[in-house]
Amino acid sequence: MSSQMGFWAWFWIWIGLIVGSLVIFGFIGKSLYNKVGAAGHQVSRVAKQALQLAAALEQKATVQDPENSVLADPVTVQAKRRALQKVKIKKQEERKRRLIASLKRFDPNESRFH
């Protein structure tokens, strides 16, 4: 009778181990399923952005060669150059202003990975 008791004890121990391992494998499988779902969501977002990028690249603007200014009136060429330099300076000042504004909002204690 004691050998049967030992058999049943080992039987239930092994059944418990098998059920426990199946539960653990279930948790691991669910975790992997959730991670694959999240990765699939990110891939779909990137695919949308890639399609938008491809469409933008197809509609690429054509660049025209600048006019030959060797024979042009020097006064008009200098006026155009000054106007281009003013636009360039305005763009630089706007970039500086945006950078300063973003640095004022910067919090070094903030983490983007939470």
C-alpha cells in the first residue's frame, strides 16, 4: 500500500509541475503576443508615414538653373542679392528664436522614456 501512495504522490507532483509549466508558458505566450501586437501597430504607423514620404518624393519640385547675370545690370543684381540676404537673415533669426523658445521650455528632469 505504501508503494501505491508513493506512486500517487509522485503522480500529483508531476501533474502540478506540468500544470505550473503550462501556466508559465501561457504567461510568456501572452507577453509575446502583446509585444508582437505593439510592434505591428508601430509598423503600421511607420508604413503610413513611409507612404506619405514616398508621395512627397514623387511630387518633388523641379529646380531651375539661375539666370546668367554676367550681362545683367549690376544694380538689379545687387538689389536681388540684398533681398536674398535679408530673407536668409530673417530665416536665421526665426530659427534662433524658435531654439531659444524651446530651450526655455526644456526641463532637464523630464524623461521622454516613461
